[in-house]
Amino acid sequence: MAVNTVASTTASDSTHPGVSLGPAVALSCRECGERIPLGPHFACTACFGPLEIAYELPEGDPEALRARIEAGPDTIWRYAPLLPVPADVAAKPNLNPGFTRLVRADRLAAELGVTGELHVKDDSGNPTHSFKDRVVAIAVEAARAFGFTTLSCSSTGNLAGAVGAAAARAGLRSCVFIPHDLEQGKVVMAAVYGGDLVGIEGTYDDVNRFCSELIGDPAGEGWGFVNVNLRPYYAEGSKTLAYEICEQLGWRLPDQLVVPIASGSQLTKIDKGLRELIALGLVEDRPYKIFGAQAEGCSPVSQAFKGGHDVVRPVRPDTIAKSLAIGNPADGPYVLDIARRTGGAVEDVTDAQVVDAIKLLARTEGVFAETAGGVTVGVTRKLIENGLLDPTLTTVVLNTGDGLKTLDAVAPTTGPSAVIRPSLDAFRAAGLA
Amino acid sequence: MAVNTVASTTASDSTHPGVSLGPAVALSCRECGERIPLGPHFACTACFGPLEIAYELPEGDPEALRARIEAGPDTIWRYAPLLPVPADVAAKPNLNPGFTRLVRADRLAAELGVTGELHVKDDSGNPTHSFKDRVVAIAVEAARAFGFTTLSCSSTGNLAGAVGAAAARAGLRSCVFIPHDLEQGKVVMAAVYGGDLVGIEGTYDDVNRFCSELIGDPAGEGWGFVNVNLRPYYAEGSKTLAYEICEQLGWRLPDQLVVPIASGSQLTKIDKGLRELIALGLVEDRPYKIFGAQAEGCSPVSQAFKGGHDVVRPVRPDTIAKSLAIGNPADGPYVLDIARRTGGAVEDVTDAQVVDAIKLLARTEGVFAETAGGVTVGVTRKLIENGLLDPTLTTVVLNTGDGLKTLDAVAPTTGPSAVIRPSLDAFRAAGLA
């Protein structure tokens, strides 16, 4: 089939002979198309472009494939035939993320003036309560395949916890790197799984640079950095969001999706996942629009989109949406391409709008989102107001994490309606009866 | 069939004519057996004993019922035929809790010396990350059936959030009552859903007493208090834990279950659920043992069990396991009965053992449990050591909530392995390579 496939690749081509990662057959450069065998590589040897997975996806009857998926486990592993994982992945110890709720959001729709179907894909239901469990689960399989014994990453919080938990469950060692001045809550969430957690005196950029050095050093031998040398595998985990949304809609493409942008990888992989479903005949081929969402305090892609540029100019992040605060998003140009190609857009909202949107979603649907979910809901509202998103169509808005992880964002404006003595008179006087 | 059924009851018997809550046919006194029609009642009019739901459960072919359940949604509503909810419950806006992961815990088993199957039922995956979503979801259906427009409760945290979220999603007003001095994090989690949250100047006992007054007052008219006047319905939600565990084991009873005790209601309803599955022929009838778990600082049921008493003497709670800190557990005597009848036991662990057990579970399985989960894992270890729990059999340990909600328990002893400058030399010197 037509989506990123090669005619054939045998295991003996590989730098890791015997590696079997299901339908994944090679690494392919997103810039020049150069192909190399599967291995722990992330940059093209010819042009230094980013690598991604090329597949030989299952051919044949879409009905049979649909039935096979539906008979699978209630996790991302139901899509194992479309992922770079071994066929027996579900039998291995892992956190079994995915197949999170798609919430039909009628009350939110009413507030936003949406007359079509509005759904929230709520990824706070994952084991460590963010979409990171999806991508890390795929990276763990790559780590096992390449014989890595330590799982690592640079992180500002969510990813550190996801890696720590996944490594613990898989019986791998973990050693993750964070800026030394992270909030104590995030440190606890990352450290509780018992792996090594190293605070680096510096910014997140310093942490990243240090990890790149470590990969080239003997001290980092046998280490799989999920978001560096395992990144091509890791990133594919986001395709499962696209698969689940379509399956949960009854094997149907939504008309519009609103997706948060950090590095931009999630948005590009959701587009890849949708195109795969079309190519495989699992959904009817019809137009869809992908909208990207950023916080104003870190909106390089939104600025480029609105300015009509192809180049994304790096910014210094300053927003409460810390899980989206990547000032130099690696996939920014690809996001611009996708938004333009599909007829979508990229928009941003202020921190105050993020907080309002978190509360709006909680109040209408009982879903308490991380700041990133406030960004997507807030951007959805703004896109409707400025006429870019059609409120009469079927729209899916992503919430990629849990409000428990970013309590500070809403704490200053969220509290009791009243504090009273335990008496009926006091209660009546409070005006809440 | 034999489990808590009556020959027939028609809707016209009811104080709420037209109320249809599936197989639920009456309220039945757990002490004297007196039956009254379904309604928002919690105490027997004859003897003041606690009321519970009596059912007319589906008769006929167990295979057909199993198939019907398996074809249902991946939520507690797959068991709607066995719950006091309308048949179309899954189509109503609700949080869709349940069908959480049953984690096969081989690495934990190895540390505990368990050679049989060890599983953790991980209820942190529920929408607001505790088992409370199960019980509240059932209470919401009762509230709708009885025409209540405000959902309420007394709470020290988890329940307030679960009620706030469920009411928001259902489009009901909520007004929940908490002690005024709760930690800010818990206040935020409860208030973010936009309902009214009232701090009461006093202890949790004062909050409870105030809610009982409010039910009898015109100011509380039209209010459903999930854990007071809707308690018989609410409590049934815990049966779904038993159903899910058996279905996830392949329609098989575990040999041993370790369940936390707060009021004791969850443990008694799990036993009720298991007996229903046996009576319906959905699982093979064979012996099972139920073990209760408490924190030493609030262990009235454990003390009574070990002392050989039938009466549970109230205590003043002093433990980090706040979600289990009920000093006068209403279902305590029923728990003693069940532990003795099934050949189980009730045991308790110190706060230090709770913290150790939280970390043990996180380190071995990547599951970060609330303090209540530390209690059950810690008690499991103790029960194995003192020979009361057989490590060669199939055991299921419950984790009823999420570690993110009780970060304070592990924070003092959980932190980075090292803090270093971003250099390879500094990393090598830290001894982590």
C-alpha cells in the first residue's frame, strides 16, 4: 500500500539483525527520503533530517482488519498491526495505555455555540494521566528490541513520570533528567517509581544538551533516550490517538480536530494516522481539517501560521501551559504544512483564557484538564468566534493530560463558595439553599 | 434466584411511582429484613437498621448473560442488568467509570514471595481517579429517578471531587460540604467543577451531622446526598469491583482478595457481588477469602477481629491514610462477619509501612497508589508473613485511588538521586553511569 512503505526489507539488512518490530521495516528521512535499517537512530546520515518509521502495512480486506482490531485488547495494542511493535506486545509487561474515553460533549457544545457533534478525547485516563504513556510504551518496545537496559529522557515533568512508571513495570532501569528547580510535586511524581532522577543545574535546554552529550559518551552506553535516540519509535505512539478517535466515532473521520502543539510531533503523527486509516480502507476517504493550538506565551507556530511564514522563529516560553512550552518546536514546519494542506489553522490563547477554558470544560463535562486541555478548548472557542472552525460539523478536541498535574493554574481562582458554622441558620444566610 | 430477591414488586407499590431502576425491586433492612418500596431512604422504619437494595436478577442461561455483559460498554454499565439503574443508563450523560485495569503483578509477587497469581485492581484509572466514581455514578441515577436536582455529600476530599464532576456532566447542580481546613489541593480538585463547595467550621463529624440536619429541613428539599439518603444505591456501585475482577480473570473467582476498610461498605458489597455471580452461574462456586486492610492509626475493625469481638469500638483516627480514616465504621460488624465466614482476616499496618508499600508497588509495577493502596499492599505483605494469606494461590489486591492525590505521604522521602552540573564529569562523579 501507499503510505510510507518499501518493497521489502529483511532482518539481515539491519544494524540490529533479528529485530522484529511488526510492520516497521526501515527508518526513512522526512526531508530527503533516504532509508536506513531499523536502529536507535534519529537523524538522517545523508542530510541530518529527522527520521521516521516506514511500514509495510497489512494489505487485504478492511473488514477483516477492523474485526481483528475490535477483537483486540482495550489498549493501544489493539492497533499493534499498525505500530512498530512485536506482534506479541500485549503479552509483555507494560502499562497498557490508551483506549481512553471519547466524551460526547453536548453541554460544552451548547456553551460554545456548536450545533454539530463535539467530542473531547480525554487522555487523562492513561496510567500516569497524560498521553505520554502512549509514546513511551512504543519506546519501551524499541528499547527491548535494541537491547537497551536503561530507559532515559529529558523532561519537565509528565514525561519523567511516564518513563519512570513504564521502566518499573517493564523491569528496566530508568535514569531521567530534569531541571533542578522543578516544583516538588512533579519531582515526587517522577521519583516515586524508584528509578534514578537527576536534577541538572540549568534550564530545560541545558538538560537536553546534556542528554545529547551522554548519548555519544561511554557513560550512556546501553541507554535508550525515549525522546532522542528512540524518538522515531516514540513519536509513532501518537498515531494511536487518531486510530482511537476514528474507531470510537464508528470508524469515521471527524471533520475537524483541535490538537495542542508542543514540539508539533503529536499533530503530525495524528495526521499520519488518519492517512493510514484512509489508505487501508478502514475509514471513508473524505476531507478533514487539523487545527493546532498554542498558548500565546509560547506561540511560535501560531505566529508563523498567521504571518504566512514557512519558517518557525524560536521564542522564549512564558506561559502556564508548561507541557506545551517548547520555544523551538522541531515539527513546527510540518505542522504548518498540515494545517495549510487540510484547510485548518493554528491559533493561540492567553493564560487567562486557558484558565477560563479549563473551568468551562470542568463545569460542563466533569473533565478536569491539564493546562494543555485549556489551550485546546480555549482555541476551539476562538476558532469558532473568528469563523475558522465550522460549528455545524463533527469536531474532536484533545485533552492530553490531567488537571491534578497543574493545580497551580486554577488554584488562585478556585475555592469554596462559602465557609460557615455547622448550622442551618448559617447555611440559609449564605444564600445557597 | 436466591440472592436478595422478592417474588414481585410493582412500580405502583413505590413512594416514587414510575421509578424504574432495572432489577432493583425494593429496599430491604440488613438487620430485620423488612422491605419498603424504592425511595430516597437509608434507615429501616421498623428497626432503624441500614437499608440495602433487593433485586430480581435475570434468570436463565449464564452463557447468554455473560455474552450480553461482554458485548456491553467498557464501563460499569456492562453490568447494568445487575445494578439499580435504568436499562438505558449508558446513553445518559455520566462519567462512565469502571472497567479499570487488572494488573498482573509478577514483579511485586516476586518481592512478596508470592508464587501464585498476584493481581492489582487499579481503580486510579477512573475519571476522577478513585473508586468513588463507581458509587457516585449509581447515586446519580437514583437522584434522577427520584427527581432530585441538587447532588450533595459530606466529604474529606475524594468524594467531593467525584460528586462535583458527576453532577457537572449530568447537568445537575451540586453543593458539597467539607471541613473548612482541608488542604488547598483537595479544595481545588473539589471546586473546579463549578458546583457549590461549602467549608464547615468543624471536624468531618460536624460536617456529617450538619448534612443529616439539612436532609430534614426545607433548605435541603430536592437534594440527593449520595452518602446519606441515596446511600443504599450509592453503596451498590462497589459490587462492580467484584464483577470486573472475576470477568477480567476469565469469569473466575480469585482465591483471596485484599480490600481496604473505611466504612466497610466496599468490602461488604464486593462480597455481595461475588455471591451474586455465583448464584447467577456466571462463575464456578468455590471458596474465596476476603481480607480487610486498615491503617494502624484507624484500625477499629482490625482490633475487633484480632480481639475476637463482634462489636467495633470507635476510635479517633490518626493516620496518613485519610481516605480510610473513619473511626466509627458503619459496616464494621458486617466486615467481621465476612472475614470470619470466608476464612479471611482483618489486619493493619503502620504509616511507615504504608509509605514503604506505596513505593514498593510503584517500583515493581509502575502503579502509583493513594495511601489506601499502600494499606492494602502493606497488609498483603503482613498477612503473608504471619501465614494468614496463602502465597501459592490467586490473590487480588485493591488500589482504590491515585497517588497524585496523596503526594504528601511520600514527598518527605522521595526526591532526586543527585543534583549535578550539566557535564559528563559531574555525571560520572555522581556514580549513576
